[in-house]
Amino acid sequence: MLCALTIRQLKPGSLEDFKQAFVPGEDAEAPAGWKRFYAIRNVNDENEVVTFGLFDGTLEDLRAGQDSGEYDERRSKADEFVESYGADGIYEVLEERAMD
């Protein structure tokens, strides 16, 4: 399992514009392999947004899906609302636990 994670500092007041540009609509079909997607905001800094998704497949599968889809277009549109980036990468899930 892989996790694609990006931390962004948004330009003040641009959260809704960022979400509209980057976050897929609820009716959008998830590309093969993607299991979950989250967009979260820091409770102490409303302009710090973390997006991450869980992918069940190989790194090559993940990158191929990004190359063949609209990911680059969405990311390019969203960059207009980003002031800076923190972490931005693909991480291997070492352990997963359900706390239900």
C-alpha cells in the first residue's frame, strides 16, 4: 500500500478555490488502485492543507495512473492558490491498523 501525501500552505482566503481546482467531485470515478482520499486542514492554521490518498498497487501503477489521467491538470490549476509546499511525496505504508 502506498500513500501520496502533500502539505500545502495556501494563499489566505483561497481554500474553496483550491478545493474546487484540486479535489475531485463526489461523482468522479476513482482511478484504479485508489482506495481513499483525504483533504484535511490544520485547526491552528486554516491555510495549511494536507492532501493524501491510499493506493493499493505498485509505484509504477500509481505513476502510470497519474500520467494517463487528469492529475497534472488538477494540480496545475490548484498551484495558483498555493503559497508554499512542505512534504510532497509518495510513501510506503509500513503498518495499517483499524481502530473500530
